Amino acid sequence: DSGVTQTPKHLITATGQRVTLRCSPRSGDLSVYWYQQSLDQGLQFLIQYYNGEERAKGNILERFSAQQFPDLHSELNLSSLELGDSALYFCASSVTGLTGELFFGEGSRLTVL
Amino acid sequence: QQQVKQSPQSLIVQKGGISIINCAYENTAFDYFPWYQQFPGKGPALLIAIRPDVSEKKEGRFTISFNKSAKQFSLHIMDSQPGDSATYFCAASGGSQGNLIFGKGTKLSVKP
């Protein structure tokens, strides 16, 4: 158990809909990262937050947004969903947000029908 | 994004054999090179990591070899066991950014 909690574990929705994925980092970790894992693209970095502020942005679509709240939990919002958004979404956390170990949750599997 | 290229995509090894997975990177600012192990239905978990000031790091049956001039690093799994069957990802990060850039993964199957 990494100590990173993600909900929901599974989510099935329809195209055009909006969903919110939630992540609670390990106790004491200030930085949260979101990754998308699909079969053909591997683990793609989406976005990083550190202590409530956006620190780095990767291949995140404009239809996606995220935020980190004062209690350090984070939410990833996915809107106008398309079939291609079906994937595993992982949250990871780290203490400093600098180079070093990331601790991953078990992921949220999104299926868009 | 700067790429990390990983090979092979899949690997089948007999029990007791050596598994070797290779990665190459582009960005010379990278200063942290971990390997993550992922089992089905689970998130990736850190297996072993290296920084560029050393050429090799060993932890039990797992060894990272690092070649800074070639911008390559590899994972060697000695005495491979069926329980090692998983997907392995190399990754890199560096500078002031903690986000990891991952290779596309290698699915390892160790046959009994």
C-alpha cells in the first residue's frame, strides 16, 4: 500500500459527459501528479501541483483540468469525454516535488462508451 | 516532451535466467533514473533508482547499469523468478521538475 488513495476505482460513462477523479496523497506529501495510462501510449504525464500551486504541465488536454486543495487532496476533471479518453488515470505524490521517488495510487479506470 | 525510449516491448525469460531491459534518454538535464514495476490492477511502484554520479547500482537481484556518455541505462534482473512477471517502466526526471517521463514499458514473463 503506497498510502495514495484514489477514487473511484472504476467509472463508466458516456461520450460528452464530465467526470471528477479524486486523489488523496500520502500523509506529509506536498506534491501531486496526474498520469494517464493507455495501452499504446504508456504512462503520460498530465500535470503536477505543489502545495496548491500548479508546478508543471504535460500533455493535458484543454478539456481536462485539475486542482489541489488546501488539505492537499487533488481532483482531475475530465469534460466533453471522448472514446479515446478511456484509460487508467493514476495519481502520484511526493514530499518535495523535486526529483525523487513518486508514490502511485492504484488508479481510476475510466471507460467512455 | 523529452522522450525516454525503452526496449524490448515484451520479454520472455526462463526461471533462473537473466532479464535485461534497456532505455535511452535525450535530455542531458535528467539527473534521476528510476525503474518502476507494475503488476496488473496495481499502480507502478519504485523498484530501484540511480543518479548519474555512479555507473551501477545493485539491490538484491536487481541492478541498474548507467552509461552517461551514451545516455543509456538498463535494468538487469538476475535469477529471474515467476513472481517477477510484471510490466517494467524506466523513467527519468531532472532539473527542478519532479515529474517523471516514462518509457512505454516492457512486459516481462518468467516461465517456470
